[in-house]
Amino acid sequence: MDALLTVEFADGQKNAAVHLPFCPMFQAAPTIDTTIKTNLSTVPDAAVTDISVQPFGVRIEVRRPPGPPTEIQLLIHAEEVLDENRA
């Protein structure tokens, strides 16, 4: 599954969290890849700082230096890890 999420930051805000629910949910927690798609010259120190993954969704925290209001776009890729031993 692929998704593009927009994380909005208010004036001076340093941290923000976004939630992406999975419907239908995965059978187990998927592997997650995140990529910041925003031009890093506008927010050079933006970073994904924490990811909490469950079969029903993911919570992603993004950090940036305090600054003016801005948006950061994240490309999310979630993939179920197949268990070869499962019948």
C-alpha cells in the first residue's frame, strides 16, 4: 500500500504526528518505508523521528526546527511480511 500524507505545522511548531489507518487491516504489523517528499531546501532539518506500527495502522512523528507555518509531505509504503510457515 502506498500513501501520500501531508503533515501541517503551525507557526513555531516543532513536532507533529499523523495517523494512517489500514482498512482492511494487515494480518500482522507491516514493514513501513517513509520518504519526505517536500523540498528539503524549504525545511532542511525535517525528519521522521518515530514510527509506531500496528496491523490496523501506523503513527508517524515528524520533527522540524521552529519556523513559519509549513506543510511536509510524506510518501508512505506499507508492505505485509509474508510468513512462509503459515498454512
